[in-house]
Amino acid sequence: TQLLEQSPQFLSIQEGENLTVYCNSSSVFSSLQWYRQEPGEGPVLLVTVVTGGEVKKLKRLTFQFGDARKDSSLHITAAQPGDTGLYLCAGVNSGNTPLVFGKGTRLSVIA
Amino acid sequence: DTEVTQTPKHLVMGMTNKKSLKCEQHMGHRAMYWYKQKAKKPPELMFVYSYEKLSINESVPSRFSPECPNSSLLNLHLHALQPEDSALYLCASKAGGSPNEQFFGPGTRLTVL
């Protein structure tokens, strides 16, 4: 069974601070997605990374896929209250195998 | 149209009721999914349809019955549910050939009394 360990589980920070969320596994993933979910809503896809060592930026969010494709990180610069939500990483081993989700990181950014 | 829609947004039902959840996408995606999400937990996969055929059933109890009438629609029929089935039910779809990028609907919040 593939597992994605996500850390930290909870994070409460002040507006303007930086933070990093980690997603780690002992398994290799062919791709990894990051989602953000607000209460009572469905997850919204933020980014997909597929190449080892890949870095993608989405405004103040920077996503990195590990060289060995076993881990990923999400870094947020100058966090805003609008960044508050549940951040989920999800990986797929190959082809059409189901997504494996991490347990999520619940971020709260306080104004 | 780049979204997945789900109806109803909220549903309250008794344990003897029969109800259905609906999901629709017009992105031409050929894989569609049902997930169940409990509070403070990640989504749990229930069913996968690929080209309108059921390809994965994650040992879901028979009181949940999925249906894919066509490539744009996915239903989840509910009958004789238990209070512990209360959860957010999410539908998702994926384009063929993509690296499993799934696009989720807003979910149906189900409460079983």
C-alpha cells in the first residue's frame, strides 16, 4: 500500500509569514498533484508535477517535486488570509491507478 | 465549460429513504469518480467509471449504487443508508491521457438521520 505522509497536519500563522508543507513517501510516483479545499467545497487542483526535480510557481506558491519523485513540497510566500484551507497532496503510481491522498495540512492564516 | 457540477448541494434523508446524487461534466472527460469525505479526513475513493463502465469498486456497501447513463453524467443512488454514511460526497472527472489530474465538483453534503 502506497502512503503519502503530509506534514505538518495543522499550521496557524500570521499574515505575511512564509510556510512550507511537505509530502513524503517511500514509493515513486509518476505524478503528484496539490489541491486546496475550503470547508464544504470540493478540492481545487493547484498544480501537477511529473518530472523529478521540477519546480512550478503559481503566484506566491512554489511547488517542487523531489529528484527521485518520492516527495514534494509546497512553499507559500507572504501568506494571506485567503490562503486558509486544507492543502492535499495526491500521487499516482502509474497510468490510471487511483490517486493516493495525503492526510492534508490544515492552514489558518490570521490577519 | 471547465467545471464539474453536483446536485443537490445538501441532502438530509432518513434511513428508509431512497435518494440520488447527480454529477455532470462537459469537458469530454471519460473517467469519472465518486469519493466520500468525512470531516478532517482526505477523500476516500468509492467508485471509478472509465468510458461509462464501472472499473473500480472499492468494496463499497451495496446500499450505494453508482450509475453512468452517458459520458457526461454520473449518479449515485442511495438506499437504506446509516447515520455513519453522513459525509461530503465528491464527484471528480479526468481527461484521458492526463497524469491523473482529477477535477472535483463542489460536493453534496449528506446527512442521514
